[in-house]
Amino acid sequence: MDEPVVLTGAGGRVGTAILEGIGPDYEWILFYHSNPDEVPVDDAEVVVGEVEDRERVDEAVADASAVIHLAGDPRPEAPWSSVLENNIHGTKVVLEAAAEAGVDTFAYASSNHAVGAFETDERKPDLYRTDDDFLLDGTELPRPSNLYGVSKATGEVLGRYYYDHSEMDVICVRIGNLTRSHPPKEYERGQAMWLSYRDCAHLFDRCLQADYGFEIVYGISDNDRKYYSIERAREVLDYEPSDNSAEYTFEGEPKEDG
């Protein structure tokens, strides 16, 4: 990929995982909400501003081949005023600017919260255990668990709209439980939907490299128990995760062989 990749929300957890894993592999334009203390990738261009500011976004995407859009209010309890402005309107601004600039690929960070209400009291806690076969594969309609999830589901719909009205490929990644360390034993939900930092970087690398049109995929590692299917990500992206929550101790260390 000869032209740069724009990464909005570059200072967040997902952005950190991506840049740690594939930072040296691309030319980056890093879009920050405020001036970063340090820039994690040598020679990256830095843009500071709000994703709702069309002029600043136009500046960032003008010569880009791809956009990874992570920016927004990440709080599950975020109020409507914030998700409306930062997550919904901000995503619309970035999608529209990218489409009009002729960007080839747009990867959107959706969330497990877009489908969180499938986790009903009738399904929990069996849902998180290996002997349960309930599975979401990305073809189901959104079922948000909070207003943050509503904003992420709306971002998916906006992505579909701009895919249908431009020549830009759009992929929506419903990210699971992204943590650097392994989830604790008692957090069964986190174990089932764990996404390691290196698998996160690999997944978004594949989003940049593959050809797919419009897709919705789940972003988790290859855990023994998955109630989010990663088969579509394997099929269309050639996603091959390295990690599995079952292969780590509850202290976050890899289990010894044997």
C-alpha cells in the first residue's frame, strides 16, 4: 500500500494495539483528539482535531488510500448527547470525506455492544461456556445493549450507505474484549470474547490488505468458547488469529506445554 493510512482515535486502546503490531508496515496519518505526549511511529504525520470538523478530516484523508476509524466516545455508559455528536455525526463526517476523496478502503471499529442485548438473562451464564452452541455470525440485525451500542450500530448502517453510494470498500469490525492481559477466571464473558493486542493488529492489517466490498465481522481471538463467529473474518480477510484465552493462565501468562 503506497499511499498513507489514516488512523482516527490513534491514542486509544485499539489504536495502540494496531500501531504496536503493524506500525512499521504502513505510512500513517494519525488523527488525535489532542496533542499526544509522544508519537509511537517514526515519520508519521499527526493531525490534531475533532472528527466532526470536516475541514480537519478533509486535510487528513486527502491523499489516503485507507482509513481506520476508531475515534468516538468509548464509554458504554456515554450519554446520548455525546454518542450523537462524537460517534454518529463524527463517523458520518469521516465516511463522507473519505468517500469524496476517493479512499479505497474504510475499516470501522464497531463493537460487541451493537449486539449486546442478545445476551439475555435466559442465556447467561451458559452463553459464555464451551458446552453452549449459541453463535452470532454477523448476519443478524443489531441488538444494542446501550446507547453506545446504538451509535455503533448506526455507524454500521452509515458504512453500508457510503459503500452503496461510492467506490469505497467498507468493513465493520465488532470488537470484543480487547485487553493486553488475559481476562480473569471469573470474567467468563471476557474470556469468550477476548481479543489480544497482536490479533487485533493482525485483523486490521487484513482489513487493509483484503478485497471484500461490504462486510461485518467479529473481532475476537480464537478462543475455545466463541459466541461470536470468526469464520467470516477467516473467509473474506484471511484472518488467522494466534491467541486463545484457554491457552493462558488466569494471571495472563502463557501455559507451559504439557
